[in-house]
Amino acid sequence: MARVPEVPAYIEGVTNLRGTIIPIINLRLLFGIAPKPADAETRTVVVNVGARTLGCTVDAVTRVMRIAAEQIHPAPDAVASSGRSFIEGFARIGDELYIVLDVESLLDPAKLELVHRVGMTQFEA
């Protein structure tokens, strides 16, 4: 990965993925969570946002699954926060409840600073 000067701290740099240069975003830093050193569990998840491809550094990937659209339920009205617009909904699979993020909105380059500001207010100690 190549570091890029004068970009927000949550952008770790860029990398070459099959001939395409893609930015790498550290989700901990984007959400305002304290950084954690990379370890054997750290992964970069590649996502497509519109016509763009980018990588997201995450602590770990424990499972990859498909969730059908009919399994995704909107957030209840009681779940109100400034970050709600970045949540697609909730899915219950067996006994587990998952938050389904709206990746298109969350990782839209035009909204990254807003996501960062919202994250900083949510995780301030």
C-alpha cells in the first residue's frame, strides 16, 4: 500500500488491485474508534460503491453471508441517531441480529467527512 499525503487520517493509502488503483479506508478511523494495530485477523474488504471500487480495513471477517432483501427490516422509530441514514436495516438470522449498513451511502466519497463527524460524536468518551 502506498501512503498518500494530505488526505484524512481514515484514508490509509492506495493499492493496486488487478491493475486498478483503489483507496483503502480504515473503518475504525472513519467511525472515530481508537486505532488498533494490524494483526493476523485484520482484513481488507473490497467493495463496489457505484462505479468505484475501494477497500475497507476491518478488524476481522468471521463470516460472509447473503441476506435476502425480504429479511432486511427497517430500523424502529425509537432508533434515532444522526447515523441512522447509513443503516439499511436489521436482519434476524436464527438467534442473531445483524445491522445491515447502507454501503452506497456510508462509503460515498462525497459523504465520508459527514460519516467521520457522525462517528466521532457517537464514540467520544
